[in-house]
Amino acid sequence: TTTTTTTTTTNKKKKMSGVVVVRAQAVAGVAVKQVPTKPIEGQKTGTSGLRKKAKEFSSENYLANWVQSLFLALPQSELQGSEMVLGGDGRWFSKEASQIILKLAAGNGVKKMYVGQNGYLATPAASAVIRARKAYGGFIMSASHNPGGPEEDWGIKFNSSAGEPAPEKITDKIYGFTQTVNELQMADIPDVDLSKVGVTKFGDFEVEVISPTEDYSTLLKEVFDFDLIGKLLKRKDFSMQFDAMHAITGAYAKPILVDALGAPASSCVNDTPLEDFNKGHPDPNLTYAKELVKVMFSENAPDFGAASDGDGDRNMILGNNFFVTPSDSVAIIAANAQECIPYFKSGLKGVARSMPTAAALDRVAQKLNVECFETPTGWKYFGNLMDAGKCSVCGEESFGTGSDHIREKDGPWAVLAWLSILAKRNENVPEGGKLVGVKEITEAHWKTYGRNFFSRYDYEGCESDPCNKMVESLREKASKAKKGDKYGAYELDYADDFEYTDPIDGSVASKQGVRFVFTDGSRFIFRLSGTGSSGATVRMYIEQYEADEAKQGVDAQVALKPLIDIALEVSELQKFTGRESPTVIT
């Protein structure tokens, strides 16, 4: 049974857990249906939001319960009359989800929703729109780099007014309300046509369909020298390929790379966003972006190659027959930022990397005389540092790179950062002369700073229980390990389970990854990742520093093999997981 009421602007009071809460309600002229519902188990929300199988999200009231719980978790006085943003990566179920979210927003006191045309907004673009429009927050419909389609993944998260993922104090509240929610405040309004830019009004509630690219492109033009990059892309002796992997950056590739910067249209491939990403896995790494990898490692490869993921917040950078690790990429961008990117002309405030990311960035920070922060995995930790003015450039080894222009990882930003460096290095090279390429820039960086050999092994879709037992076993071994212990040719400096005290808000994040760190700076790390919708992914990280220029050109897998063997032996990974080889090697 549903009850329909046409609301006025007076708030109603509701008693929850013994506390009287003044609830926000719909703006004038919007009829609201009170739709009964029941709590649904398993809607625990993290900073990456809630991710499940699309079939589960599309089942009765699953999404609606979570969205209603979010509205209950927000301060009601701030929610009343607020403006919010909605968009996503266009994966299957997003069209239907958009209409559910709009009706619940209207029924819960939101006054205006900005929605990307066709429901499209890349995650970095959503952050940019929230900030540009000074919105209260925004919904991002995405499961990031995970596959899409009726049998695959779907996800949703809420970003705050700074454009960054909601903090734990909000996500914990959302989860609390999902366990008690019994009524949906659903506006009795028709579906909104999201295919056309323009404004639709229902009483005082307004939906404005906006260009998914405009605010974001405007911001990028403020960050980068588009004239400089354009000169490079228009050169007849320079070629590039950007692979959007049939995901959301396909909607941005042509407007930015072709229309604004002058690259040939053929530079962009797989650039039509599809609901199922053409049945691919939109994760820009050497395994899943195999089409681009094949092109870039061919005889007549382009000079520059790049790919982005499902929602546009990750990136992979390639040169002619050359791969740049994400750890090297963020370090190289930081080292060249002041000279090559106008946004950083006054220098960097500081830099940051996630703990598993190789320490190449630390060496750049030391030379630039700025602080380098080592954080847990998760973009929210970078956001705190940025908001406090302590971080300009940051990155994760999981192909996420960004800066304080927004509060999310930013795939296209990283691509333009690299194009800026290439453009600057080749500014005075005459057409037909020998271009400085991605490989030359990276090798010059190693010559200056040394090389941090790095590799990550991903074991995807493992059974959770054995993985948890393996991590517990590693924690026990780390707690008993002593400085000076020998592991093959390596001498232990320390072993621990990484814990981080946020220097801004004092919050403590514990159990963030088991580390074995050796006296020469080499290390191996084990973490369980929760970014998929089912099962566990074991991630093993291996790093070794090499200062000797003569040894820097060795293949990373060859250089790291002794340490990889030790890590596998110490962890007993094969015994616990039954896996003989990883799903993905980076």
C-alpha cells in the first residue's frame, strides 16, 4: 500500500531510536508517495560506495533502500532545498537507476538535480561538476573498472560538496539506516528525458540535464596549456592512440583530444560507451587492455598510447614498445609538473602515494624538498591532505593518478599530463627531427632518481575464508619477525601490518596491508582488495630499488624474481588459495 501526499514546505518530525529527527521533505508542488519497504541485508557501504551484482541492484527496492538510507543519513537541515549532481559510467541498469534516484531526491527535500546527459558523468567529471556548481553532493553510478551488464557489476557512491567520496561517518550512518529503513519517500513524478540538455520542472523541484563534458573540459583548460599540447598532436611525425575500452571516457575523448586539441579522429578507439563495455573488462592494465597493448608493442607502434577504465578515474600510459608503471608515472608527472603544466607553475605543495605504491615518488619529493605522504589505499586519504593544502599530486599503483584540481582519481588528467611533458620536451624539435618519447623520458628519470622495480600480482575471485586465513598467518609471521632476519639474500629491516594516523583529522586506519621491508629498501606486501562485487582478490606487491644505471634496463620480472619467490614462499599463497599463477601481472 502506498500513501500519496502533496507536501508543503513544513518539515515533519520522525522518532528514530528514541531521538526526534526533523525530516526534510519535498519542496512545494511535489506529490510524494510513502512506499513501504523492508531492510535488505548486506548493504555495507565503503568509501567506494556499494558494489554488488547488477541483478541484485535491479531487484525490487534494493537501490531505493540504499538511496533512501543515504538521505536519512545526511543532516536534514542541509538536505532541505539542496542541489545535487547525478551521473555515471553508463553501465547496464543506470538508466532505470537514474529515475529511481531522481524520484527519491525529489521526495526527500532536494530542490535541484544536475544530471549528465544520458546519465553520463565520468567520476572525475562528476567531482568537477560538484565543485563548479557548488552542489551539496552527488551520486556516481559506477562499479569502476569492473565488468558491466545484466550478469556483471553495478555500484553507487555519494560524493560530498568538495567532490570527494563521502567520509566513513556518513557511510557508516547509511549502513545503519539500511538496517532499519521501512518507508521510501518517492516523488510521484514521471520519468525525466535525460537524452536532451535542458531543464524540467515539477513544482519547485528542478532537473537540469547538462553536458557531461563541459564543466570538466573547462577545468582541464585551466590546468593545462592546450595550445602546447595541440601543437604536438597536430604534428605529422607524432601519433597516438587512446583506448576508451567502450567505457565512459569515450564520451570525452573526441571533444577533448580531437575537437579541442586537434588530434586525428583515428587517435581515439573503442570510444562509444556501451552498457556492457562490449563484454570486456574495462580495467586499463596489460591484461585487460590487450588490444591497445598489441598496437603499442607492434613494429609500427604509435609514439604514445593510453587507456582509461569504466568510470574514467584510472589510466595506463604506454610508449612505443614501452610500458610505464603507475608508480613511475606519478613520480615522473610530479618531477615535471612545475615546468610542463601551468596549474603547478608555483610548485607543488606536497605529494602522496598509497602504501603499496613504489617509493619512486618519495625520491622526487626529496629532491623538490616537499613532503611525501604514505597513505592507505583509498582516495579519501588524499582528499584530506588536499583540502588541508598539503598535497598537489598523488597516485596509487592501481593505475590511479590525480591532483588537487578535483577530489577523485582522474584518467584523462593523467593522459594530458603526459602529453604536456611530451609536448614540452619536443617543443623545439623540428618536424621530422628525432622526437623525445615516453621511453626516453622514463629512462632519463631513472638516471636521475634510480629505478624502483615494481610488480603487482592479482589473484582474482578467490574464496574469502582461505584468503583471510592467509593474511592472519602473515600477520602472525610479521609480528614474530625480527630486524636482521635473513630471507634469502635479503636482510629484514621491519615487518608489520600498516597502520595510518591521518595527520589532518587524527583518524586511525589499521590492518591496511602486511609488509616485509628489507634493509636495501626492497619489500613485499600482501593485501586483500574489496573493489569487486564477490569473492576476494589477493594482491601481492613486490618492489626493489636499483641505483646502478647499467642494471636499470633489465625486465622487471627478471629483476624481481628472487623476491617474488621469497614472497610466495613466506605467504604460502598456493597452499591457502590453490592458485598456481596470478590472474593479472602488472
